Amino acid sequence: MYRVIDTRFNRQNSPLCLLAKSLTCTVLNLQETLSKLNPISLQEIEGAKLMNRLDQKFLIRRNWIPSLLEDCKDFYRVLEVEGLRKSAYQNRFIETPAYASLNAHTRGRKIRFKARIRQYASNSKSFLEVKEKTVQGLTLKSRLEREVNESNGAALTEREAEFLRLNYGYPGPELTHITCGFNRITLVSNEREERITLDTDILFKSETSQEGLGELAIMEVKQAEINRFSPFLQAMEAYRFEHTPLGRRTSMSKYVVGTLLLNPNLAARTYRSTLKQIERLRKTLH
């Protein structure tokens, strides 16, 4: 049975409670809290990939994570690979010369595509991945495993070019020099089709510069269908601030944010306010 939190007005949303929550976050140890969750293996999680799903993203503080895990430890299992419960990921993005994917995002197009090479440090495997956002808000994910000798930076093969032609909605995609590295905690619900990812230590790099998100983290809730009674979403209600994007649902994309931070001359359009908020939070959170 899931706990339901009434957020209209309760003690959990009072200023004193929010302060207490913030203090609790700094006391709880992440590794100790992670150890309280039951594990799930990579083989088990691949049996429930949620390739077609509804996504909800949240910008949160890194130090909220131990407390959130403590609140939800009975409802989720944590991905464990070779004894580790936090995994390193490296993305290298794919884009057209005219920035078709970036423009679709910043102009608020409902149907849009993103493509990347993703490398998993846990097993050194790399995949070419394409994500399509449909007019209904669904995320459809297709991927192709790269050959063993094809690193994250290796050029696209003919097989991969054909895969992009069939799945990526924009002509002329190319590998860019923009990468995004981060550490991820992955949770899988015990009772429903739901996965939670918590990304920290987010760092964007180009050939000439780099930009990180510092103490900011990105939480993503991935569900077969939207369920507001998710234990994690319920726990998040106690952290939602009224005048910042922290703890509130956002449509931000790591690819778009990283590309705009590394290329401030590009038009931000609908992302302008998001970037300003991120810049302010990067300076104030320590």
C-alpha cells in the first residue's frame, strides 16, 4: 500500500518542515542509504526496459537524494552491477549541421527526436540510441548495440547510418564533439511499471570548454502510464519550492542544456528562463 500525502496544506510543507528535511539530507549518508534497498540485477532490469513510456523530469538538489531514498526504500529495488549501486555513463550527442534537434526542443515542437551514443562504464558497452517524443507525450526509444571495437568516439558505421535513417526524424545527422558524463542511480518499482533515475555529477564537454551542473541533479520518473500515486512522486511533494524550479516538473533536456551552456551564441528561445534559473542555482548551491 502506498502512502498518500495531502499537499493542499500540511505540516510536511511548512517552512520548518522543509528546513528539517534539508538538514536531514545533509546528515544521511548516500552509500549507507543505498545499502538499505534490495538489489536488482542488470539481467532482470533488461527484462523490463520501458522503451515506450511517459517521462517526468525534475531538477533537484544532490543532497536531497539520501532522504528521498530513505523515504522510498520499501517500494523500490536499486540496480546493482558488480557490487556497485551507482554507475557512470557517457553520452556523445548526434545532431544535424542546422541543429534540427536543438531547434525542435527550444521551439517547443511536440514531435521531436534526439540521438546519442551512450557508453556504460559498468560493462563498457556502447549503444546508438534514438528517442522520439510523440504528440501524445510518449517517449519511444530505439537502440542499436555498437561493435566491441567501436568506442564512444568512433565514427558512425554504415549500419548505424542506416539505423538513423530509419529512426531519426532529421536528415544528415552527424556525431558532435559535445559529451555529457554523469553518475546514475536506477530504481525499479516493486509493484508497477516504473523506473526512477537520479543523475548527479553532470558534466558537459566540448573540444574547447566544459560546464557542470554542480550540486544540481536530475531525477526522471519513467512510467508505462502516468501515476501520481508513485511513492517517489509523493515523497517529492515535501521538497517542492514555490519560487524556483527545484522539485518541480520540468521538460529540460541534458542535451539542450549542455549544448546551450557550451554555445551561448545559440538561440535559447523557450529555454532562456530555464538557463537563467540553472545559472543562478549553480552559483548559490554549495
